[in-house]
Amino acid sequence: MKLLRFESAGGPVIGVVSSDGIVPIADLLPEYREMRQLAAAGPDALARLADKLASATPTVALEGAKLLAPIERPGNFLATGMNYKKHCLEAVRLGVPPPRFQIWFIKASNAISAPYADIDPGVTQRLDYEVELGFVIGKRARYVSPEDAPGHIFGYLVGNDVSARDWQMHASTFTIGKSFETFGPIGPWIVTPDEIGDPHDLELRCHVNGELRQQGNTSDMIYSLWEMIEYVSTAFVLEPGDVVLTGTPEGVGHAMTPQTYLQPGDVVRCEIEKIGAIENRIVASRARRNPVLEEDKIARVLAG
């Protein structure tokens, strides 16, 4: 099933795609009004939903519906870096040493935006794209083994880990340069695992203004999704509704020769096999001010 959120006169509504239309989930299972509730309800709820959907008639046209991010703001919005072999190699060519362990960083949850929403570059001069397979946690995960990890996934989505490369390099955590508002478009819906099969064999592509920039396959991942869940759940709990981005293939603008960053008016399309595509336009910055950045201030203060 393809599960989504869309805007209606009464506010956000969760729905499920049926042929070329949308069936509001409240019409089928009225106890569920938020996607996080459905995610936490487990496989039995999805089985009941699928059963009722078989005889349901769409009441909302998919075409023209204003789709929202398919999950409400999550408690955790996580991403991993340098997790594709070829992307890792292009980073090494730029002087970045290969990591010894999994690299994780937080994207602020308010960076999440709708699948077709505009991207505001803010104050960055080095705006970049990263097509990524994302997944949403369904079952609470703590100290999960790789063998049990698949049972903790509610579904999959397309993500663009939009990056301010200049601000990303201010610190080793990456967080600030990955968390500008609008830097986390996801969607267009959440696809349940039964429609995906093996998530480690999916084609990914990213186009900028129709030009193919990234093309890869999740089989190029260094760490599998199951290893990621094991690693993170060893440190802290993953809760239903948490969103995880799993790395990007080669071809980011930062690694091009010459380096090529996104500009206002550019359109970025990220697509993944069996899931779909999101598409976002870069708009002129709405930033009200650009702070004066003081390099090495801590060193100067410590030096007295």
C-alpha cells in the first residue's frame, strides 16, 4: 500500500492510494487520524486496512491533491553519511578519509517538508542534493539484531538530504548544514514493505533540470538497513514514526568538476524504484540576515 497525507479544508488527512484516487483512512479505520498512530499499530492494523481497501471507492482525486510530508514531524530524523561505496570514493578524492565506523547525524525534524514543496537555500552559497532511500520506524526498536530489524520498519519513502556544504563543514557533526528549514523533502508516500521486497536492490536517480546527476542502486550500500537499525538502536530507542535516511550514491554537486551547486529556479527530482518520485524547486532565499561568521573564535579566546 501507498500511505500518504494530504491537505483538506479541515486540516491534514491520512489516506491510502487506490487506483488513481485516495481513500481517507478514517473512512476505513476511523480510530486512526495520524500516520504515527498507524505506524505504531503494527502489522495487524495494516492487514485490516488492506482488507477494507479492497472494496473501497476513492473519494479524493490523486491528481491535484496537495500532498504533505507522509509522516507528521518525527521525534527523530536521522541520516547516515558515506554509506555508498562509490560516493565514499568520490569523497576520498576530495580529501575526506573513509570513516572507520557508521557515520550518523541528526537532521532537525522541522527540516522535513512536503514532496513537492519549494527548497529555500537560506544563507548557503553551496546548496546540494542527495537522493536517498528513507524508511519509517513502525515497531519500537532497542537493542535490535540484524535478523529482527526488518520487523521494525513501517515503510519506505524517497528523501532528498538537501545540504548546505559550506555550513556542513563548520563542524564534524554535519547537523547545522543539513537542517535548514525545507532541507528534508520526503514522500511522496510511505510504501509498505510487502510492495518493496528487498530494499537492498532498488534503483535511485536524481535529475537537476532534467539532467541525470545521480544513478545508483541500494546494493552499493556499505552498511545494510538491518545493520543501521542494530547500530542506532544500541545507542537509543527508535520510536514509531522516526524517519531514517540511508545514504546517497555518487554524483553530488559538491564532487563534480567543477563543483556545481543548486541555484534559484533549479528543479531537483529524486526517484526510487517501486516507490516513486519527489520534485522540488529552488526558490530565491527568504533569509532576513546573514550572520557574521567568526572563524577560530574559540582558539582566539583560549589563547587569551
